[in-house]
Amino acid sequence: MKLKKRVTRISIAIVLIFIIGMGIAGNYFYNVGINRSQEGPNLHGGGSSAAAASIEGSEEQQKEIAELMKWTEQQQFEIVQIKSYDGLTLKARFLKNPNSNGKVVILAHGYKGSSEQMPGITKDYYDMGYDILKPDARGHGMSEGNYIGYGWHDRKDYVDWVDFLIEEKKEDTIFLHGFSMGAATVLMTSGEKLPKEVKGIIANSGYTTVKAELSHQLKYLYKLPAFPLMEVTSVVTKIRAGYSFEEASALEGVKKNTLPLFIIHGDQDELVPTKMATEIYDAASSKKDLWIVKGAGHTEAYTVAEEEYKSKLQNFLDTAIKQ
């Protein structure tokens, strides 16, 4: 009898230690990957591919970058803001183009990024005659928020930014173009009820679901299996940030989307595996196009194939507007 009680106590203690340990681990990974902080983890697959590195190191590329930075500094970006559905002040940079005639693109940055990034594509859209809105996602840059939404709560913010552009800036032709986390954001947004002014979605290097992407990172960064850490961290995230990894899905977004969709991905992407682009494409129910860029790593399609990128983008925009 005493032995049985002792075994029971030991078993209960082991279970309690496991639960406490999982709770500590879940909060640790929340603080590393979800909680707002100045420094993010060194993500697996975040380096440059050989193709991109050779271009970035060239004298010609350095000259182009210098000219681009000069152009960027000369532009008069207006700082605009909205209130989110949950009371956060969200800010963005807005660049007015005198030749836009109501055409605008919303550019969505990646994880730990900001509206100060994406200068090349910003100038390209400007040269094509578009106004540009570059929001700081919640938990990033100038925007409020103490956690990173990975696109899920951000999708509602982007609906609000669309409404802002229509009501305050009188825009009537709107595109959403995102990179990495920003790509997942616009894909998730595509599943929302959007006004007729939104004409198309461009997603560069987006992931399928938050759970799939974080599980991928966990495997390579920490050599740990996804189960049960992802489930525990998801519960912690639900409690602390209000969403779970399971519900944050770009796949579910594109299933509901009715707008033209252009998916771009590098075939050397190790941060967001290339197969995710195919999964998103297969799940999408609207008119869609998939471009896998040879030699490109994560968000490197523009660097590796800049002229083709601009040509395909222009064709997509023109075709979508005519529909």
C-alpha cells in the first residue's frame, strides 16, 4: 500500500514537473518569436543565396543602390495613421504620385521589418504611376502593439488601411503586395470581405500557416520536434496575444479569395520552404499565377530577376485592372 502511494506521488510529481516545464518553454518561445522586442532570432534560411550574393556584391549593384537611396531620400513621405479594431494606433508611410489617378499599392514588410524597407519595389510602383502606402505592422516600427501577429490580426488592420485609402485618399484601384510575413498577411487579408476597389494580391515568399512556419524554424534552430512545444506555445500565444497558430492560415484565406492572385517564390528558399508556394497555389480558388524563380532564396526574386520581376508584375497589374 505504501509502495503504491509512493509511486502515485512520484507519478504526480513527474506530471507536474512536465507541465511546469512545458509552460516555461512555451513562454520562452513566445518571448523569442511572438513578443515585441528589438532583436529577433537568427532565422534558419535567412542568409543570401549564391545568386543574390554575387549580384549584391557587384559594383553595378552598389551604384544602383546608391541611386535608389538618393531617390528615396528625396521623396516626401506623409506619416498617416489609423486606429485598429482593438484600439492600437497604427502608422504608415504614404507617398503621393501626381500621376496615380487613384491607383495605389499597399506594401507589406516582413518579420521584424518596417515601412522604411522595400525601396526598390517602392520606386518601381512609383514609376508605374502608383501611390504607395507602407504600413508598419502591429508590433513593428512606428505602430503600437506588444506582439507580432504573423499576418493574422494584421489582416483586419489591412482591411482598415484599404478603407482609409478609399475614404481619406479617394483611391479606387488598390493592390496588396507583401513579402515574407507581409506576403502571408496579404494572403490572409484576401480571405476577408474586401471592397470592389481592391483589384489583386501579390505574395512574395509567403508561408502557408503560422504553425507550419514556426514548426519549420523550431526544427532547424533548436533541433526540436514540433510536438508538443508548438501546441503549448500556441496556447500561450492565445492567452497573451489572442490568436492560436492553428487559426492563422494563409491557406484558408486564399480558399475564400476571389481576386487575381500572383504568387512569387524562390526555388532556393530555406526560410519559407518553396513547397509552401505550391500548397498556397493549389489551395487558391481565384484566378492565379505561380512564378518559381530559379536561384532565388527568401524574398530574393526581385534581386535575382529584377527585370523579369518588373515585367511580370506590370502584366499582372494591367490584366487585373481590366477584369
